[in-house]
Amino acid sequence: MATNPQSTPDASRRSERSRRAIYEAALALVAEVGYPKTTIEGIAARAGVGKQTIYRWWSSKADVLLEAFLDLGEQAAEAAGQLPYAIPDTGDLAADLKGVLRATVDELKNPAFEAPSRALAAEGVVNEELGRRFVAKLLLPQLQLYVDRLRSAQEAGQVRPDIDPRIALELFVSPLAQRWLQYTGPISYEYTDTLVDYALHGLAPR
């Protein structure tokens, strides 16, 4: 019976070596040639596997790249001993936010993450379907972590009860994203620390 290419990949049936090679090939290719020119055939050739191997596990190159990025994030979290990942709640909101944003700066400057991320971000602007999928699967879960941490701070009386955490997080997340995407200025620990200081001044109880 033929495998349904639309079915959810069965991790237990994958060769770990092939899976890792496919992830690395997909991320490298999209960084080198862009999303439109990245193909399943190209990923397969670079990974040293048959394209049918890829089609057994994923239905499209977008699915491959999405899972490759999710895996990249999981590897980073595992290396930091932070699985399952959550923004720390030490009781010091400023320190917790500064810590996670500093880690984000490190990730944004990591060539293994930066090059494919830029390629996909650029494609997501003109390819609405791709943009929506990556926002839903990658960005929104990360933003929810900030929402959860800010709500905890509200409960502790560190943030005004009337603020909307989903809007508030944009005070420090969005400026960083803009600088990174559009090269409007350097990104550094000092910059993200300042964003947190400015944001929390406005969010603090009156």
C-alpha cells in the first residue's frame, strides 16, 4: 500500500542520519539560492537521499523547511538545557526579558539561523501562504511565551493590569525584528536591554 504523501511524518520510521542531512540541506539551499529556487530534488541531491524518501515524510518543500526550523530551535533549547522551552520566571521581569532577548540576539547573529531565516522572511512578504504558515507554526508559539511571562508579571503586580500582553510584547520584540530584517541599526545586548528598560517604564504600575 502506497504511503500517503499528505500523512504526518512518522518519526519512528526515519533514519536519523537522513533526517539530519535533509534538514541541513534544506536550510543551506534556501540560504544560498532562495526559497523559489529550492526544490525537493535539490534538497534530496544535497542530502544524498532519493527524492521519494523526502516525499514519504513531507508533502512539500515548505513542510521540510518548517520542520527543519523547528528542529533548529529545539536543538538550541536542548543545548541550553531549556526543554520544554519557556521564558524563565525568576520574579525579576526585566532580567528575564533581557536574558531571552540576549539569547535571541545570539540566534539572529548565528549564520546557521540568519541566512535561511532572511531568505524565508523575504519570501514570506510576497508569498502570503508561506508567510502565514511560518508565522502560525514558528512565530506565534514564540510570542505566546512572552504573553505568558507578562501575564505572570501582571499577577505579581509588576505590570499594569489594564495592558494587553500581546500588544505590550511588541514594544521590545518588534523593534528588534525590524532592525534585523531591514538593517536599520546594529543589534546587540545593549540595544535589547534598552528596549526592555523603555518598555517596562511604560508598563509599570502607576
